[in-house]
Amino acid sequence: MFARLFVIFAVAVAYFSFSIIFQKRKISTFVGMEYLILGFLLSNLPLGQGLLKPLLFPFLGWIGFLIGLEVDFHYIRKLPENFLVRTAAWTTGLVAAIALGIGLLTTKPVLAVFALALAPISFRTVSHFIPARGIENRTVLFFVSVVPFFILLLFTGIQVITLPLVSSLYLLCFSALFAILSRALLSLNHRPEGLLLILIGVIVLVSETCAVFRISPLIVSFFSGVYLANTCKKCEPIYRDIATDEKPLYMLFLLLVGILAGIPDNPEFLFSALSIVLMTGIFRWLFVKTHWFSLNQHFWAYFMAPGGLAIAIGTDIWMQDGATLPKVWFSAFLVAVMVLQAIGVLFGKKEEAK
Amino acid sequence: MNWKNIASLLLNIIAVSTLFFLILAGSSSVPHNSVIGPYLALGFLIIVAYLFGVLARELGFPALTGNLLAGILFGPSVLGLISHTDIQSLEFINTIALSFIALSAGGELKLKSLRENVRAISGITLSHTLLIFGGTLIVMVPFLNLFEVQGISGIKTIWMAAIMLSVVAVAKSPASTIAIIHEYQAKGPFTDVVLGVTMVKDIVVLLLFALAMGVIRGIGGAVPFSLSFLIQTFGHIFLSIAAGLAYGGLMILFYRYVAREITVFIVIAAFLANELAHFVGLEQMLMCMIAGFVVQNFSRQGPLMIEGIERSHLPIYVIFFSIAGAGLDFSYFGSVYLLVTLFVVLRAILIFFSTALGAKLTGSTDAIRKYAWTGFLTNAGLTLSIAILVEKAFPEWGQPLKAIIISVIAINQIVGPVLFKIGLVKSGEVKPQSSSNG
């Protein structure tokens, strides 16, 4: 009881103090990694971790939904085909390279799926440092914003191939079913607060259904979001509503992830984290150097930051198959993402100062 | 009434329910963590309860009634799509929601309007306490004797049960009152008096319950009536009020020096208050009501708190009342329906007359005299707590009494909000075309 009281108090104090500190110092580019650290710190308290785990699913569903809502085919169709092909190739290449690296690092090749989670680029970090002025910069920003779409498509493809046939069918059926259901429910004549409530209900229902059938809530909600973004006229207000509540939800998500993952007390963890940082860092740096997108060489640091999507994909992978993916690797992955994010922001600031 | 909207709402409800039924049927063949079940049920309940709320509004009823009915329909009593275990697991959400509702109830009460209506509030509260308690006691003793409820036999037990039923008759649900006031955005002296009486009665019922427990223990002979028990109860109430004052003070400090993310803050404040009250063993509702009252009346930040509450009250009400509806147990109703019906009718009559008398003696307006009684019919959380505590203390007759009380809550929770909505409309304090739930 005391532990719970302490946690709520600590979270409340942290939430408002981080909010004050980061707003004043404008370093929100850490994309909330501070809450992940807080989660790690609180992970040793007896909080009934087993009971907290199902709470993570709706957060994954919400993130997937939010990303899906951003995918408007109207805009994607306007992008040059060449650009899309190159971005898809770049993303697939980076994922494959990191996967190969992880595969070499460990005796469990199944861990290579974490490569998917290590490939995203934080749009928030990049857009913070790169102004949207000039055609080159805009291309870079477009590129960064399209990468998550391809990563989620890759993730879906890998899931469909690797999952048992029944699970793959569940994944496809539920994606279609919930997309249609969300569309039908949100098309009713709601007031704004009603719209948000229906959305909360849909996301919770979708995510927990995915948890029951052991499929990815991130993917199923992502497709619901994509379907809505392209068929529902109310997509704009919906997006605005969920984006308004983004911060507290995202904070809770990172906090829960931190609490559930914890920091293991063994050398394997440190070794794994360090290896992931080195290998991912090197591949990311190499891929920035490919010049495919006329990436300015000074930009390399910004592209180190994987952002919140990395945590979401990693958590989704871990939640689905926690039994085969050791917890120590998940913790190592989280620490690696934090380090890469810090490298991205701190070096980015240094570059900016020059 | 828009029939196209109604048809479309019904179609959506049927579609979601069918899908949920299929998910449940499919999930039984897949091994999964049992902890997931309640959250799955929560997602479904949010959707259908909200849709039922909108449907209720379309049909001219309060949305709250729709939320409750959705809970009842899909809960264990009727269709059983949501199980008892799910409801028990989700109860924690309701205790937090209750803190939120209590904070908002306190926040809605303004000292200025309290001062203006102090005579009406004290007059109605006093007449309620005396007339409802006394009237119920006088009538229920022969009724309980006549109906011969299993477990409630022998003159001593009948008296003890009648005393407890009299306390229950005085009690009411602040949550339903505040939810209906919010839904219809009611403002004015009528609303203030109903809210004021509700708040004061919460304290009165706690005292009355403590007194009743003392007396019952004396009658039962198990523990002699002791002054220390009463002192302990008064101390408990005093401490809860003091904690509420302190908590309100802390909230003021936040609003004054931080004043950001006010919606998140009010939810965290309710959550923290709930945990704090349980940790120290305080009266959660009372503490939160006082805290809300302090922020509203002893600082300039009251409107900021109300803004935070208004932004987040819809999800909280929908979840709270649908879970409450699903938790209503009608299984005992068949065996005690006559006694329950008589009690409900008797209570309504006593509330009507005592409100009219209290209002008349204090020179209140016609609206208060005629319609304020409609605001005092619902009972929920506090009444249920009384039933649970009595069952724990006196299992032999407490158990059948709890069954009666639960059935009473079920009826009053359905009828009460509808009547209160009519009362509010008749009083002329409802904002035209107001609707926050749907």
C-alpha cells in the first residue's frame, strides 16, 4: 500500500517537475526517456508487476493508432515513386543490417527481431534540429516521417510470415474487423468528448483482444488508424483529440515499461546494452553516409535518436513473446535506445552550437 | 426524437456486443493471462455504456441511466458478458472515480450560495434525518416482522435490522447527484440546495451509522454501548475533514504555483487522495469533498479546478456508472421483492414529505419545496459500504439485510436519476440543450 502511494506521489512530482524543467530548457527532444529512468528506479518496489502488464497493451494500441492516423494516402501518392522506393530500401537495409549484427552477437537469433525496433528515427528530435526551410531539409523531414510507416509494414510482414498460421489469420482478420468497427462507431454523431471516449473504448478493446490472441496491438491499431485516416471525415478532430492527450499517456507508457523491465543486476545485461549501442550506432552512421537522400554530413547525430516508436515496437515484440525473448535483452534494448537518444540529442546540440 | 440516430445507435450496440461475444467465445480456446479479462471487459463496457448513454439522451432520459442500464444488461445479472470477477477487478477504478466525483461535488459548492441557502440546507437536512429515520424505523419494524425474512427473526434482530434500514433510508448517492447536475449543466438555488444537503447528509449519515452501530451492539449485547466507540467515530470524521482541508490547501498551492496540465492534475489528485485516504484509514468521500470545497472557496483557483473536472468528467462518469450498473446484483430481488418495493416506496414518500416540510419551514422557493425531493432518491457507494460493514459485523442477519439493501440500491439507481432530471427541468435551472454525455 505504501509502495503504491509512494509511486503515485513520485510520478506526480516527476511529471510536473519534468514538465517545468524541460519546457524551460527546451530539451524535450529526449522524448520522455526520463520517465523510463524513473520506471527503472521504481521497478524494485512491490507494485504487483504481473497485474500491471496488461495495462501496457492499450498504450501500444494507442501509439499504433496515432501513427496510423498520420498515414494519409492522399499525401503519400503525391510523393515521387523514386523517393518511396529509396526510403523502403533504406529502411529494409538498415533493419537487415542491425538484425544481422544482433544475430552475430547472440546465440538466440530470435532476438534479431529487435532490429525492427532499433531502426526508427525520432521525428521529434530531427525536426527539432533541422528547420523545415529549403527543399533539402524538407526532403530529409519527409524521409524521417515516412520511415516509421515502412518499419511497421516490415513488422507486419515479418509477423505474418513468422507467426503460426492461426495467429497470422487472427492478425489480418482483427485488423480488418476493428478498422471497420472503429469507422462505424466514430461515424456516429458524437460531441468531441464523446468521440475521444469511444476511441478510448475501441483502443482498449482492440489492444486487449490482441493480448488474448497473442497478436500485435501495435499493428492491428495501426491499420485501424490508417483505414480511418483515409475513409473517415472525422479523422482530423480524432487526431487532434488523441494528440492533445499524448503527453500523459506517453509518460505513463514509458513509466510502465521501465517498471516492468527493470534493470537486471548481471554483466550480460551491460555487455548486451553496450553491444547494441555500438552495433546500431555504427550501422545508423553508415546508412546516413550513403548519401541516398543528400543527407547533410552534419546531420548524422540527429539520426542516432530512435525515439518513442523504438520503445513501442520493442515492447510490442517483448509483450507478445516474453517467454522466448529474455527480459535481460529487453532491458538492454531499452538502455541502448536511451543511450542512442541521448547521443542524438547531445551531439545534435553540439552541432547546433557550431 | 431522431429515429434514424436511434436505429444507428442500436445497430452499433448490436455489432459491438456480437463482436465481443465472439471474442469471448474465441478466447476460451486460447490460453491467456487471466489478468487481461477485466481490461477487455472494460473496453467493451466503455463503448456500450457510452452508446447507451447517447441512446438514453435520444429517448429523453439522463445519460447516466443509459450507462447504468448498459452495465446491468451486459453484467452478470442479465447477459453475463461481463463476469463477477471482471467487476471485482475493476472496482479499483470506481474508488478512484469516487474521489474525483467527490472533489467535483465539493468544487461545485460555493460559500456564497451556501450562505444564501443555509436555512434551506439545514432545515431539509434536519427534517430528513428526523423524519426519514424515525418514519422508516416505525414502519419497518412491523414490516420485517410480517415478511419473516430468513435470518431476520426475533424482536431484537428485527429492531437491529430496522435501525440499519433507517440509516440506509437517510443515505443518498452524491455521485449520481453531481453527475446529473454536470450532465444538464444545472445552476441556481435549487441545484445549490440539493448539492448542499447532499454534502451535509454525507457527514450526517456517517454519524448516524456510527450511532446506530453503537446502539445495535448494545441491543445485541455482544459489546456494550460505549462512549469510546462514538468518540472514535467523531474523531474519524474530524480527521477526515482536517485531511480534506490540508489536501485542499496543497491543491491550491499547485494551482497557484504550477497551474499546468490541469486535467492530468485533477485525475492524479483524485488517485492520490484515494490512496491516501485508504492508507491512513480516512473517509475518502468526505475528505475529497472538503478538499474540493476548500479550493473553490478559499482560493482564486476554483474555476481552474472546475475546468479540469469538466474536461475529464465524461469518461469518469461513463466508466463509474457502467461498472456500478454491472455490479448491481438482482439475484436476491425475487425473494425479497415485496419488502424491497415497500421500502423503496416508503423511503420516497418520506423523502418527499420531509423535503417539503423542511423547505416550507425555512421559507424556501416553490421549486425547492415541490421538486428538491427528486434529488435525494439515489443511493449507491455509501449505502453499499454500510451494508458490507453490517454484514461483516453481524453475519447472521447482516447477510439477508445486505441482499435487501442491494436490491434497494438497484431500484433507486435506475429511478432516481430519471426523477432528478425531471426535477431539475421543472425547477428551470437546466441550461437549454445541455448535454455532456453524448
